[in-house]
Amino acid sequence: MWLMPLTRPLPRLARLAGLTGLAATALVAVPVPSAVAEATDWCSSGASTPCIVSVTHDGSPVLKTDPTWQVDLRYPTPGDDVQWELRESGLYELTSAADGRWVVTLDMGTTVPRVNYGTGRNGQVTRINDGDGTYQVAVSAEPVLVTSGCIMSDPWFCPTIASSQAVRLGSQVSDWDQWTDPVQRAAFYGVDFWTNVETTSFPPGVTYDDATGIAAMRLDLAAPHFELDGTTVHHGHFEAVLPNAFLRENFFIPDPSTLTPAGLTVAGGGPISTTSVRKDSSSAPMEIEVTDMTFSIRKLRVRTGTVVPTRPTNVRAARVATKAARIGYGLAKPRGAKVTGYQVRCVSPGGSVVKARRTGNDSPLRVTGLKRGVRYDCRARATSKVGPGPWSAKVVVPRRP
């Protein structure tokens, strides 16, 4: 059974139940194997691209003539998509002999490998730009159990017990040609998505709340509750790699290089699920993994709820004139949106409010308009393009200089 194309109308994406792969928590550099002998080079001399360059299993080369292992290659949309799947003795249902790490290296030709959507676990995609308008991709992953039986409807229907199941390994690499906005399409470069359950759409839907400044990614995931034996609970997982450009153009995070793992809140995975969110450096992509999801239908949401700057620390105040004060503070740190300025709010015992602001990530801030001989409680907060951060602790401005 061939994997269904990923880049055609979205309802067909739901049938990609068998695709799985990239674990965000186990990303290790995977070198692109070089074909040192003709026997290990799956691309025949003069073959058109895309084609398979090499295949390895637990580090050992697999020959194109291997009697047990074959890798099928298909082009759902020639020039835009490349799809591969591992077979064992001619079958797509793998046995325990397929356990371990597989690396399939593809010569993509001029097809830009923007998005990888796969079936597998603990995977990684290494993209190489050859510098002449052509690309190579090394896809590394381990096989995973996939159940089936869900019926695409609104809402989706999934049986309690799977109608079939199989261990599978494969992925589809796409240049995301159906995306018409050129800036957003370019931002998909480096997006990796893996799951062993049904997905109603890909990429995830993103909504933005102007009032709160919170963007949310929504995925509807579905799978039978039990495996084929009727007693073993099926555990689903979801793994994604989201580059900075994708976070900026599709999640509306203005400065993703400043985003911390705490800036993304993953919810909806189920009562026993575990979630990992990583961002190893300012230039590194955000990596999300949700494991041990149980079903019938599960809606996964990732919210960018902590993108605003942190609260200012070490707040201090001094009355510098009868009607003026100076408020100092430790500078706030960005968490996805750079600091554009600061606000101070001072309240008297009688409820009179005085406000002040300044631009730039600097301290202190001068407050004017205070009443003569009145003390004030003041707080400071940082501002950003997506809204203000939390207020600082309270500091007291004395009655007189």
C-alpha cells in the first residue's frame, strides 16, 4: 500500500495514518552516507532525479540487490513530492527484523525539500543544499506501529478496536508547492512532522487572538483506542520540528530567536501523555514531542502564550522632585518578542493613578504628575510587539524628596 500524497487537497491528508518519524527529543547529527561503492549506490548511472542514493540499517549499508530489504520510491506530484517506504520481503508490514535505525538518503534534484512528513520514531532529517540548485536529504528514523480503522467524517469516527495494524517506516518530502504565498512557503523549509495516528490536516491550523496576542496551533488527531487484539491500548505520538521562520510567519512570533521552551504550551494530549518542548539555541528550531496519547479523538493545541517579555526585577524608586520620581528596574528578557519599551503605573492610597512610559530596553524611567506629599505604589512592565509582559513587584515612592 502506497502512502497517500501529502500536498494535494487536505481531506486526503487524513489517510496518512501510516506516516511517522522525527523525534524532537533525540535529534543527533546524521551524516549523509556517501556511496563508496557502486553496489551501495541505489541511483543508477544516468538515472533521473529524485532517486535513492543509499540505504543503511544500524550503520550497515543495504545493497540495492538485497533479497530482504527494498525501498520503494514514488512521485505523487513529479517535481514537487518524493515518497519512500521500506519493504521487507516485498511487504510493507515489517517484522522485528526491521527494528533499529534506518537512514535513507535521497538525491532530490531540483525539488526543494521544505517539508518532511513521515512514519517512524526518533527520526531526523538532514537537508543539504548542493549549491547548484539541487539538494540531498538524509531521512533517519525507526519503524513504528500504526493502527487503522478510522473513518474520515465530521466529526471523525474511530472504532474502539483497530481493524488492522502494521509496523511501518516511510516519509514524504515535499517542496510545498500548493502554498501560494511565497514568503510563507519559504518559511516551511525545515519543517518536520511525524505521527503514528490519523491527522485531519497538515500543516496545523493556526488562529490568532487580537485581544490576547495569543496564537494557537490546532491539530485533530484520531486513532482506535485498542490495538487489533482488543485489549492492548494503542499509544499515539506526535513529533514536530518548527524552524524560526515558520514560527515567525505562521505563528506570528515576531522574534522567534528569543523564544524559550516555556513560550510554547502544549495541551490536549490526553491524561497519560507526556510532552517535551525544546529549543537548544537562538537559531535552533523549536522541537515538540507528545507521547502516550490515547484515543478516540484527540485535539492537540500548542499555544504561544508566553511570548511577551519577562517581568522586570529589582524594582526601586526615588522621589527626585515634589511631583516627580525615578523608577529603576532590572531589564526584562525577551521570550519570542523583543522588548520595545517600559510602562510604569503608580497608585496613591486614594486611588489616583499616574502612568509613564519610555521606549527602548533601558532603565530608569521618570514619572511626573505626582501629587505633593502623597506616597505611591508603583509597578513596571516591559512592552513588545505582541503585548506587555507581567507587572513587576510593587515599589513605594515616598511622600517627599
